Amino acid sequence: MSVAPAWLTLIVPSLFTVISAVRVVFWWKSRDRTPTAEETFSALQRTQRLAVVISVAFTAWSFMLYPYGDAYQQSHIAFYMAITVISCIFCMMHVRVAAFAVAIIVNGAFVVFFMASGHATFIAIAINILLVSFGMLAVLMVNYGNFERMIVAQQQTEALSNENLRLANIDSLTGLPNRRAFFKHLSEAFEAATLQGTRLAVGVIDLDGFKPVNDLYGHSSGDRLLMEVANRLTLYFASKEMFLARLGGDEFAFVISNVAPQRDVVAEGNRMCAYMHSPFILPDATIIISGSIGIAVYPDLASSQEELFDRADYALYHGKRQKRGNSTLFTVHHVEEIHRDARIEQTLKQADFPSEMSVVFQPIVDGFQNRTVGFEALARWNSPTLGPVSPAQFIPIAERAGIIGGLTRTLLKKALHAAGTWPDQMRLSFNLSAQDLNSPEAVMAVIAIIENSPFDAERLDLEITETAFIHDTRQAKQSVEMLRKIGCGISLDDFGTGYSSLTALHSLPLTKIKIDQSFVNQIQDNPASEKIVRSVLTLGREMGLDAIVEGVETQQELSLITQLGGNFFQGYLFSPPMGETAILRFLQDEEQALGSRLSNG
């Protein structure tokens, strides 16, 4: 400062200090913020440009100071330039271009300048700095290479982790979000709906008729069908701001956020069901299935995300029993049903079956002979706590609760005991649950009761529904074959209401089919029901199976079904269910009436 101008010793370094301080403040303020990729790229480019500008400025300032002062002061300038460059190379080790720019500009100028000075000491310093610079840049290249490989490895690890996370939340068959992703999204959507005070709808979709596709065409066709269903649902949901997922098997689910009060989710669900009902063209076959949907809405009738999903699932279960192929909204009526069913289930679990359960019998009539040929046993429950409970209520509850086996055994013993007093030609029909056929132990318990009873097994018809074989066709077939070996007849109950009935006709050793009463009610006013009944009766004759028409209540229905080829009937037109003590009297009256008609004829 004593020999050089003030603008070189005070003004220029003060300006450099201010610029450096501004940079320090800038970096300090942004130290906790993670920049975007675009911001990072821009910052790196800015650093490279600043490296060139600052290197040129500091080098020029150093050379401008060199003419002033003695040899010691000039040596200090040389030391300052060399040691600062080394520090900069270390500091910018991960910004390779900037580090090279500083080294080349400063040290390049340094070596050239001091080599040209003619002073032996400065020439030696220049050579030393040149060698050190080469060493430093070599180390920089090695470290930068290691740094680059570390970043690439980190990116690969993150990519693999993200892929694993994606795969953990994606259904591998359909490509839709899986069950785990669905409940994660539901949790987030429910939290948002709670905070924002908006409505949230959850729907559960179950395919009707999927199991027979696997049975008839194999699992590969079933998988292709699921993929086509997923594609079709994805197209339907594409413009509707809905989250769609596959829960597993043939079950899907969706979440609708911000549901407007006036939005009709049931009508929307019905449109979805109709959309799914169009034929699916597969390589093996053209398949027509339908879908049933259960829907629940928060906060209308659900207070938590678990309750929201459970109530959508309950609405689905209820809808599949009442109106398959449509959507069902969970309502206050369902809340009452849940409470009622829970009360029935608890009472049923504590019930004394032998004393509380009883059996009534409804005649099965041969229309050609105008004579009763058998009776169907029907369960009745008179609870000391609840009073008389309809079998339409307690039978499904017993099945869901897993106690239907004990109920079946009690009722079968009572039915067989009562039938033991009937005339020798009279047959007994008895309903078995799916759980009575789903294991060798269960069917052996049924066989033991039959063989230890006074009633001939060859006069016993055991009725099963499609649910008895829809989950485990092989075991159901084995159970049915065991029952056939002891002489029992096998009837397929409620034929025409399920999707597996044709499969059952093909795979099970049936002796009878029963046409569901839903096709009989007002058949004279329903051409579709008339065609279905005619077709089933024709199919039964072609396969050598007796067809029993259930639910005949009017003479008009009887006349029409007889014209269609019906022969065996059951319903209130002939008699309501009766107790065992009334059967013999009923048969005697029938014989007297028949004899009277014959004598008058």
C-alpha cells in the first residue's frame, strides 16, 4: 500500500470483497432449499461463467500489482496466485469445467508471465506451479470420476427403489393400482375430504359370471378377460376424475373425490354396469358378463375410511342378492339391516338348535296325475329372544357366520325323522348349503345322518345352488358324487338365476332342476320369463332331468306353464308349508278329492 496506487490497493480489493460477500449471502440464503433440475442446471452454467470472469479479473489485478514493490512483495503476489488457484480447484472439484477454467486462466497466465520474467527464482516457481497444477488436475479428474459414478449409482438405486415401489403398488396383470395403492389413495382422499368438508364416494365392483369363464375356457382366458375389463373401466374413468384399482380376483374398486351434492352416483354406477355388459371379444370366445357395484358416500353414512369401504362392500353384497348387474347405494335401510343382522347373528350363535329349530313341508305336485309326489323341507326358527325369524334372514347369516353346518345337521335329522312316517312312494327334498359340500368331513357328516335315519336315501333329493360349486368345483363334484353313491338324488335349485348353472348341468350328476319363482311371478305378462321357462323345460327334457317349477300361485300361471311343458309344480296354489303332523291328513284329503274327481268323471 506504500508503493502502489490506492485504486489498486483499496478500491479494487474492496469491490472484490463486496462481490464475494454478495455471493456468500446468496448461497447462505438458498442453503436449505432444494432446487429443481432446471434451476440446478442454470446455477451450474452461471458458476462456470463466473469462474471465467472472476479468474480473469483477479489475474489481471495481480499482474497490475506486480510492477510495484520489492522482490519480497512480488514473491507474495506469486504465492497468492498459486495458493488461491489450488484452493479454488479443491472447492470446485465437483464442477469440473469451472475448476479447469480457473486453473488454465490463472496458472496458465502465471506460468507464461513468470517464465518470461528472466528471473531464475520466478522461473523455478513457474515450473513448480505447472507440475503442481498437472498433479492437482489429475487428482480432480479421478475424484470427479468417482463422484460421477457415485451419482449414477445413486440415481440407479433411486430408480430401482422407485420401480420397486411402483411394482409394489401396481397389479401385475392389469397394470391398475393394486389393493395396497387403493387403500393408500383412499386414506389420502379421506383426509382431504375431512379437511375440506367435501363428499367422497367409494365403489366396489364385482364381476358376475367370471368363475364360469375360468371353468369353461381356462385361467388364461380368465386373465385376458380381466385385462379387457380393466381396459374398459380405464377408458370409462379416463375423463371422470376417478381413481380405479383392482383389489384382487374379479373385484375392482374406485374412489370419487369432491362429489357434488347433486351428483347421482347410483345412475353413474348403472351406466358403468351397462358399459361392462357389452360383449368381450377374446381369442377363445365372445363372452358376456355383468358387474355389480356397491357404493357408499362420506359423510352421509360413514364416519371413517374403514367404515366407508365396508359399507360399500355391504351395498355390493346386498345388491348381488337383490339385483345383480346394477349399482346399489348404501342407505339408512342398510344400517338397520346391519344392526338387525348383528342381533340375529349373536342370538343364532347362542341358540339351542334342537329345541328352537323346526321343519315345515311344502308339497311338490305332479301336474299330470294331480297328485303330490314329495315335499320340500323348509327351515323355521322360533327364537325365545327374537320370536319367529324368517329363513331368508337367518340362513344367509348362518352361512356367513360359519355355523350353517350345525344348522343343516339338526334340520336334516328332523326332516328325515318326520319323512319316515310317509307313504313309501313319497319323496323328500332338502336344501344343502355350500359349506355342507366344501370338505369331505362335512359331506360325510351329512351321509352319516342319512344312513342312520329310517328314510330311504333313494327317496331323498338334496338341493344345491350354484354357490355350492362356484368356489371349489372339484370338491363340490366329489361331494355330490359321494351323495349319489348312497342313492340320493341331486337337484339344482333356483336354476336360471346364476351364471354357473350350465356349467353345473355339464359337470355334476344332477337328477332334477328347479326353476326359480322369479321367472314364474306374472309370467303371463312377461314374454322374457315365458321364453326362459320354455327353454329350461326343453333343456331339462333333452337332458333327462325332471324340472320342478317353484312359486306357482295362480291358476293362470299353472295353465301357461303346463302349456309350455311343465309337469312338476310347487307353490301356494297347491298348499303353503305345513307342519309334519298335518302331512298325513293332507295326503288323505288329496286322495279323497282325487277319488271323488275320478268317480264324477
